[in-house]
Amino acid sequence: MDIEEIKGIIEAQRAFFKTGATLNVKARRARLVKLRESIRRHEADIADALHADLGKGADESYMCETGLVLSEISYLIKHVKKLSKLRRCKTPLAQYVSKSYELPSPYGNVLVMSPWNYPFLLSVEPLAEAVAAGNTVILKTSRFSPATAAVIDTILGEVFEREYVYSLTGGREINSCLIESKFDYIFFTGGKTVGKLVYTKAAENMTPVTLELGGKSPVIVDKTANLKLAARRIVFGKYLNAGQTCVAPDYLWCESSVKDAFVKELIKEIERQFGGAMSDVNYGKIITEKHFERVSGLIDKSKTIYGGDTDSATFRIAPTVMDNVTFDDAVMGEEIFGPILPIMTFDKLDDVIQKVNDMPSPLALYFFSSNKRAIKRVMSVCRFGGGCVNDVVIHLATTEMGFGGFGASGIGAYHGKRGFDTFTHYKSIVDKKTFIDLPFRYRPYSKGKTKLIKMFLK
């Protein structure tokens, strides 16, 4: 697709939105129903595509991508009518007689830019929320996950006209064209470098944005934690999708008095959940050779206590644990985004809190403990996007809470109602009645009028 054709589609979507065709809530709901039906028809195709792009097995693909998308769309189908209604607000006595309300209104033409690591989930979920809110959408999928992008294109083609919703893929030239074009809202999921560029370009057009980025998300295990259960849950979340999850535990702090016992449980769990991973056709692979070389280069053999095997032919890296890691190690210099878990120890929880807060705010934080006071302190004082107590990653798998970053890990949130709100502008409106008109706000002012004003406004 050439640049002029892309510009033509953007203009066609802008013209389509101006017709008011997307404002009808029943029509939005009908499109969401069709989208859900199309996804269900193509469930096997989605699984095959995710296996081709990332080596994911069908079970993992449904649990972590297709199923979550279907759950989100079902929520939107059920609630879009209610979410689209005006919201009555209290009216100050000084504005007597009138009624006040917020009117949900779509932004207009929306750009959704999705990443390669969860290419179906992180494309279709925000797209569905944007459609539910009444927008037109251009979806830019990642060129690193071409099989999934092709299935998405097929699904969207069955449900939407191109002037309503359209997907495309491509490299830097396409990205540059899109982010330099005028959109009414941009939703970006990906790395910080591109995220900063999107933010900068959006500012030039005064375009509001949501940025879902990443960062080094810590997991903390103290001496009161259930070590066996902590190990089981951490292994699940860390090595899911071969570690290529934006909210995966990036590194681990373990209280020194239980570190050795915890490491034993950790290795047991890796062997139980991922034994023979390098020969398992359903164990994920690193997305490209470039990413494979980067992640492999973070492994320090002298500190590796489990795993460390790599296969350049299949881009696979075994679940790996590194011990006695410090912030001087390469693995702590950047977000890992791979199946390597560095372990550090602590004696005072306050030292961990201070270090976490000295670093750029991560997308997630996880704390394993049975100490209620410590849990409250960590959750309250540490700065992070979202997280879990005594579990990992599951906070993003609900429509009832917003999911998003904080500071360096992103701007804004989505999922469920928060997703609808993200793609919606709320017009604040006062409907003033005409049968009475309080005179005290009008000139000329007098002592009596001033007394009334002060009575109402205090």
C-alpha cells in the first residue's frame, strides 16, 4: 500500500464519520456482535497464526489472546447502550432552574497502533472499544507478526467497510505517514522509543493519546510468602509467551533469609511447567533474529543457575534464572522482554521500595507476602501502573478495572468501561430553563446582588 492510498483511507474515514453513521448505538452493538461471530469462526486460524508468529500453543493463544478479546467484546455488547447514555449531574443552586449532564461523544477518527508480542489481543481489544464508543478506526498492526495481521485483516474485512474500520501493516515509512497525519485520537501499545515519537507527533496536532509502554516490572518475595505458590505463579507469568509480555515480572527481589529455599521451589516449578521446553513445539520463540540476539546477549553464564540454552535456528531461549545479580549487570540495564529471570536479595523492605521508586515507574509490580502491613506499604508507596498481591499478570485480565501505565510506563488506561471512556469525549452540558431568570448575575451590581452571590458561592 502506498502513502497516497493511506491518506485517501484516512480522509474517507473522516468523511464517513461526518455522516453520523457511527453514532447509532444499536448499529455499534450490531457491529460488535458481527465481530464476535467472525472471531469465533476464525478461532483456529487465529491459533495457527499466533503459532506461526510466536510459537504459541493453541491453549495459550486462547487463554491469553482470543478468549480475552471475546470476553471484552461480550462486555461491550452487554453494556454499550448503558455506557452511551447521558450521565445526569447535580446542578448548583446558583444555576436554578436547569439540568446538567455529560454526553458521551466519540472523538472521531482513531488510530490504533498495536505491537507484535500479543498481536491479536492488543489489536482487536482497543479497536472494539473504539468502535463501541462510536469512532472510525485505522488499525496499524506489526510487520513482525504477519500471520496474525493477515487473519485480523480477514476478520475486519468481514465486519466493516474500509471507511469505517481498516487494518494495515508495514514498516517505518507507514508508521511515519500515520503518526504525521491528523487523527482525533491515537492509541499506541509498544516500546518507549516509538512511544515518545508518537507522543511528540501527536502534540503537534493537539491529538490526545493513550500510551501503553512497559518497563522493568519487579516482583518482590518476602520471608512471610508462601514460597511454593509464589514460585508456581511467578514461573507462569515470567515465561508465558517466552517472557515477551509487557507485564511479565522482569526481575525478582527475594528476602535473603528465604532466598535459597525459594530458588529451589522456583527451579522445581520451571521443570514442572516447562520441562523440555526447547523441544516443545508449543513453547514460544523470540519474535526475530535481532530480538533473539539482544536477549541472548543479556545472559551471563557465570551467574546462570538454571537454563541459559539458546537455539539460533528456532530463536528459542530456555527458561533461565540468574542469581546474585546487581544493577551493574547488562540484564538490569533494560527491559528484558525474554525468558530470563534475574534474582537479587534484600534484608530491608524499605531499601527495595526506595530502589523501585528511584527507577522509572514500571508498568506492573508484584508482591508476595502474608504481612498485611507490608502489603499495604508496598502497594501505597511504590509507583507503578498496576499489579497484584500474591500473583502476577492477572490484573490485566478483567473488564472491571482499568489497565494502564504510569509515568515512564505509559499514559491512560483501558479495558471495560475504562476502555469505552478512553475513546469517548464527555461533553459537559447545562440545559437552562427559560421560564425564570435569576437577575443577580447581571450588571449593574449592587450590595444586594453581591450578598446573594456570596450566599450561593461559598
